[in-house]
Amino acid sequence: MTSAGATTKRPAKGFVILTGVFRREGKWVTAECIELGTATFGRSLEEADRKLQEAILLNLQGLEDAGERARFFREHGIRMYTDYPSVVRESVPPEVFSRSHVLRIGEQLALATA
């Protein structure tokens, strides 16, 4: 039950598309989420990708917990989708590895490779 004028905050339902960029640097692979600026590294593409997914989820969970996700998305031009877009444009230079991830936002944050 809420008092007069109070609103109940419901979690957003939908997903965002995030881009991971991976670069080979010596024996390491660096990984960065372009939209969030989250970065990490690993000894292989798979390790760097796994660690980047974990870092993305931690970053977004922190934003969600602080009530800042909507503001952050708005200020950084991160679009929330409810229907899968028909076209996703590549914005990553061809000399780097790239993987796209779909982040579902609802009852719980979930990341799926797309």
C-alpha cells in the first residue's frame, strides 16, 4: 500500500545492446564495453569476454541499486528496446575483435551473447 502521491517503482522491462571490443596486446586480450566504458583483460578472447560480461553486470547492478540506471542510459544515449531491432549497425573498427551482447533488464539483469 502506498500513501497518497507516492509512486511504486517497477523495474524496466526490455533490453539494451552493448558492444564489446577486444584487442590483442602482447599475450593479453583487452576488452571494453563501448557504451559503458567498462574494461578488463584476459589471456584469451573467451576469458576476456567472460570477465567483461561480469564487469558489465556489476556496473549495471550498481547503477540499478543506486537508482541511476535510467539517468545514465539517457545521458550516454543507451537505448532500451522492447522489440529486437531489425538492424544493428557495426560501429567498431575492422582491426579489432567485436562481439555484441544483449542485456535483458527486468526482474533480474541477464546477459546473453547475440
